Amino acid sequence: MKRSNDFVRLAARGGRLTKAGGTVVSIAPSVIAGAMIANAPQASADTVTTTQTTAFVTSDTGDHTIESGGSVQVDPVAGDGAVVLTAPDYSGTLANHGTVSAANGILDEYAGVVVAGDLSGAINNAGSITAAQDGGVFRYIRGIEVQQDVSGTILTSGSVHAELTNADFYGDAVAVEVQNVSGTIRNEGSLSVYAEGEDMIARGIYTEDVSGEIVNTGTISLTAEGTLDASADGIEAGHIGGQVVNSGDILLTVTSGHRAQANDGIEVRDVSGHLENSGTITAVIAAGVEGRASVDGIETSTITGTFVNSGQISLDVTGGYTGADAIDTSAIEAGAEFTNTADLSYTSQAGSESLGNDSLDLGDIHGDAINHGTLYGMATAEDLASAGSIDFYDVTGMLTNTGDITLIARADFGDALAEGIAGDDVDGVLSNSGTLDIQSEGLATAESYGIAVRDINGVLSNSGDMTVAATAGDYALASGLDVYDMSGHLENSGAITSQSTGSYADAFGIISGALLSGGTLVNSGDVTAVAHATSSAVIPEMPLPPEVGLGAYASALDLWDIESGAQALNTGTLSSSATVTGSGMGEALGLFAGTVDGNLRNEGSVNVSVYVDAGLAGSAAVAIDGVGVAGSFENTGNLTSNATLDTDGFLNATGISVTGAFGRVLNHGNISALSGSTSESAIGAIALGIEAFDLGTTGYVENMGALNVTANSGGGFATAIGIASNLADAGSQIIHSGAISVTGQGANSRAYGIFASQANGTVTVTGDISSAAEDEAYAVMLQDGAGQLEIETTATLDGLIGVGRHDVTLTHVGGNQIYYFEDTATADGTFETIVAIPNGAWFSKDTGGDAPVYASYVAQGLAPNMDESFAIAGLTATLGRQLDGQQSRPEVSRNQTSLSAERPVWTGPSPYAVFTTNRSRNSGLLDSRLHSLSVGLTGETDTGLRLGAGVSVLENDGTYDGNGFGTDGYLLSALAAKDFGWADLHFGVGFGGFNHNSSRQIGNSPDAVSNYDSTLWNVHLGMRRDYDLQNGMIFTPELSLIYGEHDREAYTETGSLANATVGARNSSFGEARLGTGFALPTNSGFWRASVSAVHRDGNRPGAVNVSIFGDTVTFSTPGYESETFGEIALGYEADFGNGGTLRVGAISTIGASTETQALAASYKLVF
């Protein structure tokens, strides 16, 4: 604790040592005292074994002993003490095992034991030494006093007691006092002091310089009671070049009718040696109701050595004005070390003001300061209460805290301030990993800070969790990390929660003034700011900067300026909530940046909400807010903004807001903004995804993420905008390639995907926009200006596109789209269409009018599906498999595999049934599933001619080029076969009729549906021969040919806003197949396997006419195509012995442009 300069103790004792302003000073020896010592009576014995009532005075430097049964008890004391050693340097040993007592001296100053000069010998006290005085003016009482230096030893294992009662004006009582210590002072027993009177001081051990050591392992108990002033010091020294070590208990009890200041458990001026405390220090200090009370557990000035505390310190202070420091230093110099591992606590209770309270008051830190202990502090007062935990001036070295901090400041009628870790400048390193719980409560104001510093030129790192709360009747402020300016590095990975409640309430998770060039800020922790205002004055405009004084203002990460060369990054979760339950306004910001000339990037989640429930009010919730961006801002995280109002007023919920943009604003993340009111008398609600109020000539705004924006305002207006700009200068750019959904709810609602009042730059749209509202809904609205609107067909725009004097460029890069325009300046601006893909086209209507419509069309889906034609024609081969007269072989076709068995020649008919299913996929364009069922009859004449007829019904559905299709119909097949010995030949024909339906997806329109018929015929020719191998295996080479034609009718689509009329499309196809099969007999049937090479030719029309809006365009389509690929098949045939045969099989293509996998099953019954 820093003492005030106007508190000075009178140095009226006439002795050698006194204390002024808390500092040990030197005064010349007393001439009067010296004369009295010279004339004092001399003792004749070196050993005292009985009770002696006269002073033991000797100049002998030999050993002197007071036995356990002996005593020197002098009352009254005529000289300097009961035992007086007058030699200039006492080199012997004074051993006390008995009792030494000095009482009621004639002189102002006396002691129980006095060494008039130096002590190079020893004082060993195993008995008791007492100095007592009742009454008197300016009294100085010492238990043991060495008037010069101690180069020897003072050891007390017994008790030393100094007592001064009923003292007038001033009294000073000390247990052990020496001038300087180059030897040892060691207390293993009990030191106690009782000082009572008008202005009283009680001290345990008192010296000026320590080049040796002071060690206390016993107890030091001090009591000072003053009607005017009182103070106490357990161990007090000037400079420590040696060491002071305390492992005992120090207890201070001070009461005063007026002031109880300058109290210390241990007080030293400078430490160049070693200061260590592992004992317990307890202080109970009480001043009058208008007096001042203060205490330091341990106080030092400058530390150039080491200071270690592992002992518990507990302070309790009461008075009119109070202050408490558990540990207080002025400076920790470079190379010095301070470490605390103990629990430190204080309670400071004031009737008026409680100020200057800290667990650790460290001053300037140029060396290392480390705290691992738990810190607790409470300051209460009626008018002003200030509580701190770790306080410093400047850090050029290192300050580390790993301990937990609990802090409470409470002002019953005034202001309260609580600061967890606070200081001025951090040029070195400040690191916190402890948990902070900071609370303030004031009837007027309350402010709470977790970590607060002025400037960071070095590093501030926080990985600890902190809860910061402020509650006030008027104004409340809670701030987790609070920085003024920063050119260094600030990093937070801890969880921060800031909560404020008051008539006006501000809450900040992390706040920084200017992030200067070279400065960096990185947050990866969860940061939450919550502000709750109970009532406030009405402020009719919004949004407002925080300094105006909203009802409730909350900001999770608040950065006023990011200069060029500075960088800020958030990867954590930012949450802000502002609630107003009285008349007032609320504003919640997730991340606020004043001016961004450097780089700002958010990769985390940001969630903000505002709620206002009473009175004329406005509220704003902005996930990320920036005043001006001349540098770069980029968001890749998810942003959620929610504003709710239950009363009159208006709302504003915004994802990203930038007042002036001259640099780059990029969004890759998902943004949700909801602004809603349940009040019928609400003025209005505004919800914005991205707002760039002014875009300069170099301004650049790009959205690659998803924006979901909704506004609902009860009985007022509701406006929802995805990307908004008031003024976009020439040269500026707004680019949208993500997805925007905007919804306005209510009778007076509007929705705009992209809105610009003055659009003189370029607006580029390549992403989807959905806009819905009851009043008006625009995908894009450019009200005025003479800029450029560029739209690519990757964008589906659900809503009108409003333009004025703007030039519009529509680029077809694929996809079917329809765009509806509203042109308010038909004489100005141009429309240009560009086709950037093969077989694409634009169709338009009402061009040149005020409502032109443009539709893009892709002709790729016009090409006939030849894979379907081959699949249908392959069903004719199914009949051919049933006419096989030899022992069964693999039945493999393009679309199915079935099996047959060798049977005797039958003249009667044999029925059969075959079920096939396959799936075909082609480079992402085709994905279809074809199912068919074939039934028929086969028979054989006595000449060996085999005949068959069958019908196949089929269903094929899937997608082709992204559009759905379906086909159903029938195929009639007839086939004849005969085995000529050298080969088994097949010949067959097929004819079928089919119905086709398909759908074409169109952006901003229902799907276009087509329905048309087609016919197909084909011929089939095949030959094969079986060769018997060893073990009953059969080897079968095979050759087959197919030719067919498939004619599709012309059709006109229905159901869409841009129906197309498509001309007829006729095609022909052929297939040649060469393969070989193997059959392996088993006990119950045959395993079949085959491998085939397939070559296909398809001849489609090279051009197809398409008409939309009455305009016809001829598209080129793929004409002749051919390919060669392989097929493999595996099957099994089982004979049931009753004339029935079951065959199953599977097939797959190899190297085909259309991958096909098929399954087949057939059953044939022979009579």
C-alpha cells in the first residue's frame, strides 16, 4: 500500500530510530541517555540466581547469565533498562533463563535488556523479558534494544513482551529493536507488544539495515489501541542485503478512535537480498467511523533480490476510510524475482470510502513476478468501494498468475470498482491462467474488470476463465479484458463472461482502444457479454455508438481501431446479449471494430441478441460491426443476430455492418439475422445480412456464405435485406456467390436479396437468392445510379430484379433459369446476353419494356437416351435364351443374365418368365433403374426348328443431366432358332410402344414437365456352339448382332414459366457382341461364367429445334457415337426335376461410358 505523503509520525523520541511516513530514518544518539548510562550503578555479579530489584548494569564484555530461578525486576526503572550492557561492543553471551522486567521508567525511553553499543556476541533469551509503562508522554518502550549494530546473535526461545498503557500524545512499544543487523536475529519463542494511549505504535522486530539475517519461527503478536492514531508492524526493516525469513505467526490487532494507518505484518524498504515468508500473517485493523485504517501484510519498496511468500495472509480492515494490501511492493527490478504460492485475503470495510485495496500491489515489474496462490478480496463502503487483486504500474519483465482470484466491491450508496489484474503498460509479458471471479455492486455505479491495462507493447496472454459482474442502481460496466492501446500481442484462450445490470449497463468481453501497427490480437476462447438495463432515458436514433449511452450495450469483442499493419483474429465463440426491461434502448455486438486499416478475421461463431420490453425504444443486434474498413475484413464463421421488441419502437438485427468500406469485406460463413416484434404499435423492424453503408471507389464486398434474414414487425414495417448498401461509388464491387434467403413478414413487409440506393459500381450475382414478402420482394434492387449488374446462370433468383439506369449483363454458364426484371429507366442502360457454354441459349420477351423476362436454356438434355434404347432392344434376346436346345449355358445380355438347361425335344408349348433389373450411371449425367418382366411360350417342331413368342413390360426411371425422367411400355418379341451342327443360329424381331415423361428444373420457376410417346423396333441375329470339355465342363463361343430404330415424338412442356417446344428426335442403333462362356456342373445344377466384348453404334439427330416465348433456336446434339467395352457375367441354374428350371445371374460392364450392373431371374417349365 502506498502511504500518503501527509501522514508523518513525529520523531520526538530523542533516540536512534524512528519512523516517518512509513520509512526508517536515523537520528543522532541521545546525549542525555548516554550520560545516564555512564552514571548508572554497576552490578557486581555475572550470574543472577535470585530475584534482583535493581538494574543489572555492566561494561564487562564477558558472559552473563540469569538462571531459571533468578530474575531482574526493576520498578521503577531509573536508567535505560533492567539489564544494561554498556560496553562499546559486547562480545560475550547474555543468557536469560529467568525473568527480566523493567517497569515505569523515569526516562522517556527504556528497555528490558539494553546493549548500549554494538553486539558482536549473543543474547540468548529462554526466559521472559518484559518492559512495561503505565502513563507518560512521548514514551518509547523496548523489550530488547541494541543501540548500534548486531554482528552477533539475538536468539529468543522464550518470551519478549513490551507494554505501554495510558500513554499521552505519543507512544512507541517494540519487542526487539536494533540499529543494523549483520549477524542474526532469531525468534523461536513469543514476541508480544501491547500499546495503548493516544497515538500509539506497536512493533515486533525493528531495525534499519539487514546484511545478516532476521529469522522468525515463533509468534509475533501486536496490539495497538489509540484514541487518536494507532499502528503496528510485525517485522520492520530498512534495507535487506541479507535475508529476512518468517515461518511463524504474525498477528496484528489495531484499533483507533481516529486513524489506524501504516500497519504491516512485515515491512522493509529495499530488498537486494532475500525476503521470505512461509508463516501466517493476520491483521485486524479498526479505525473510527471517520478515521482512516490501512494495512499491508508484507510491504517492500524496491526489490533487486528475491521475495518469496508461501504463507497465508489474512487482513481485516474497518473504518471511515480503509485500504488493504496483502503484499505491497514499489518496484521489482530487472533480475529480481517475486513469487507467491499462498492464499491471500483481505476484507476492507469503510463507512465512507475503501480505496487502494489489493492482494498484490506490485508497482513496476522489470524482473519476474509470479503468483500461484489463491487471492480473495472484499471492499465495502457507503460512498466509494474499490477492490483489486493484482495491481502494477508497468511490466517490462514478466508477470504470471496461475492462481484463482475472487474479488468483491460493494458500495451501499455510491460507486463500486473491482479490478482483478490491473496496471498501466505491458512492455514485457503478462500471463494469466487462473480463474477470475470479479464482482462489483453500487447503488450509484459499479465497474468490474477482469484484466485491465493501459498499453500493450509486449505480450498479454490469458488462458484462464473469468466471470466479471457489475450491478448498479444507475450505471454498470463489466469488462473481461480491457486494453487502451496495443502495439504488442494480446491472446485469449480462456472463457470470459461479463455481466452488467443497471439503469444503464455496458458489458464487454474483450475491449481494446487502438490496435496499432504491428499489434496482434488473437481470441480462441468463448467470450460472452451480457448487459441488462432496467430503465434509461429515451434515445430516438439508432444505431448508436456506445459512448452515447444506450440503455444496455453488450460487446463480446470490441476493437476501436485496427491500424494498418495490425491484425485481429477470432476463432472462438463470441456471444452478446442486451436486455432492456425498462424504457430504453439495447444494442448487442458480437465483434465491433471502429476503423479497420489492417486485417480483421473471424473464424469462430458469433451469437448476439437484444430484447426490449417496455416504452418507446429501439434495439440493435449486430454480430460484427465496423465503422470503416480500409484494410481487410474476412468472416468464415457462423453469425447469428436476433433482436426482439415487445413494445413501441423499432428493431435492427444485422450480421455484418460496415459504415464505410474502402477495403475488402469478405464473408464465407453462415449468417442468420432475425428482427421481430410482437407489438401491433411497433414502428418497424429491419434485418440485414451484410450492410456496407458506403462503398468507396476501392470498396469490395463479397459474400460466399449463406445469409438467412427475416424481419417481422407486428403492425409496423418490416424490411429484410441480404446485402445492403446506401452508396456504392464507381469502382466499387458487390459480389454474391453464396446463398441468400430474405423474408419479410407482415402486411407492410419488404424483402431484398441485394439492395443499393445508389449503385454506381459493379454488382455481380452468381449465387442463389430467395426473396419473399407481402408488400414487395426483390432478389436484387438497384434504385438509382448508373453502375453495372452482372448475373450468371449459376444463380437462381426468386424475386424481381429492379434496375434503373444500370447496364445489365446476363451470362449463360449452364443451367435453366428465368429472370424477371423491373426497369424504371427503359431509355437508359442496356441489356446484354452472353452464352459461355456449348448448346446454350437465351430466350426473352418484353425486351425494351419495363418488365423484360430472360430465360436460359441448356440443350444437353435434348439428346435421346441411347442407353435406354439398347436396354429395351436387349429384351428380345431374353426370348432367344429360352429357345436354347442344348445343355444349358450362360445367358448373358447387355441388361441381364439368365441360364438355360439342355432339354429333350418337346413338341408341346413351354411357358417361361424372366425378371430383370439393372442400374445404369454415366459420368454424373445418367442415373437410371430399369425393371422388366418377360413372359412367353416356346416350342419345337419335329424338324428341330425352335419357335418362341413373348411380351416384355418395363419401367425405367431416373435422372438425366439433373432432370427427372420416366419410361414405361411394352415390347413384343418373336424368334426362331435351329441347331445345324456346326452352329446354333437365332433370328428374332421385336416391336414396342412407350410413354415418356420428364421434368426440367428451372430456377425461379416450377419444373417444366414433358409427356410424349415413342416406338422402337429391332432385329436380332445370333450364333453359338457348345464344346464339351473334361469333367463335364462346357465351353461356348457366341456371336450376336442387334439393329434397331427408336422414334420419339415432338412435345411441348407444361407447368413452368418458360415451357419449351421440342421437335421430334429419331435415332438408330446397332450392337455386335462376341463372347465366350463356361459351364461347370454340380450335383444340383450348373455354375455359369462368361466374358464378352461389345461394340455399339448410335446415330442420333444432329440438330433439334426448341421454341420458348415464341422464339426458335436450333441446337446441335451429338449425332453418331460408338464405343467398345467389356462385360462379365456369373450365374447359376438349378433343375427341380419336375420339368422346372430356375436360373439366376448377375452382369457388370467394364470400361463402358455408362456403367451398368444387372440382375436376372427366370423360370421355365417344360411339359
